[in-house]
Amino acid sequence: MLVLTRKLNQTIVIQDNIFIKIVEIADGSIKIGIDAPKEILIYREEVFEEIQKENRRAAELPQNLDLTELMKGA
């Protein structure tokens, strides 16, 4: 892991198209702004973990699932 020190309004550049800027520092919290192409998916870690959990759960569903039967219960 690369660890960098930045001050307010300073930026980190990744490749030539991702910019991470320190926009606010207050009360033990840091706000960052991320400017990246739309095709780059950016998540907070806890959101990413939930997505991965749901993906694993969905992958465990039976392959011969009858969606019409599921829709009847909706």
C-alpha cells in the first residue's frame, strides 16, 4: 500500500485520468473529492462489501429458478 501525506486542497493523480482531492478536514474526518471517468466504479468499502455479499448470495440461487412462480408471490 502506498501511503501519501496531503494537505487541504492538494490532489493525488492516478494514471492520467483519476484525481483525488482533499476538500475538507474537520473533526477527525476528511472529505475527499474524486474525479474519474464514468466507467470507473468507485464505492466506499462498506458498500463494496455489501455488493460482493449480495453477488455471492445471488450466485447461490438455483440455476433452474422459475421466475413466473416467484412473481406470483409478489
